[in-house]
Amino acid sequence: MSKAGAKFSEVKDLLMKDEEFKAEYEKLKPRYDVISQIIEARTSQKITQEELALRVGTQKSNISRLESGTYNPSLDFLIKVARSLGKEVQVMNAGKVTAAIAKEFAESEFEKHRIIQDRLFQSDFDRLASSIENDED
């Protein structure tokens, strides 16, 4: 039995063809990126909205409104929420504010660097092996 309806990605692709919708979507995207990161950080730590509210020093309803997108928080409030989750707020990408996960970012950058080093090493090793093979011929 299949589910009725359309996939979100298909609907989004269709709506993005409308320039007015696309402009509004792009305008709101940073807000929803921050919200998504907060929800992801909270749920990955298995923290309830109530627990997060206690850590932040606010009411659960404020966390609920923040996560639902019906609350326009101050930067100070976002910083408190981020710190309560062990994260930090950073301004990046042409002024878009995101609740960046600094540790994960650093780890991903380290991993990219390690992959590049591995590839360079492999490339050097392949050249050396080829050189040795050519010298033996």
C-alpha cells in the first residue's frame, strides 16, 4: 500500500520555479537553518525542550516557539541556547547567522585535511613506485 501525496523535495522544486516564492524562501532560509541546527543538537543529546529551557533560564514555551519558527529571538537568546547545548553561534557565509557546531566543523575540516594528505601520500607513493618500475626496466 503506497502513501498518498508528494515528496517534499518535488513540491519544493516546483515551488522554487516561482521567483516570488524563491525570493521569500531564500530570505527565510537562514532562520530555518538555525532552527534545524538547534533541534538537531537538542535531539541528538536526547534533551527535551523543558530541559533546554531550564539550562537557558527560560520557559519551555519559548523553546517551543523558537523551534516552531513563531518566535523571533534576539542574538543574545540564540547565544544562550547554543551555549546550553555546548555549541556556539558564528556569523558566516555573507552574514548568515548559524548556530555552528564548532567541534563538528573542526573535526570535519580535520577529516578533509587528512583525506587530502592521504591522497597526496598515495600519489607520491604511486609516482615513486612507477619510477622504481621504470628504473628496473
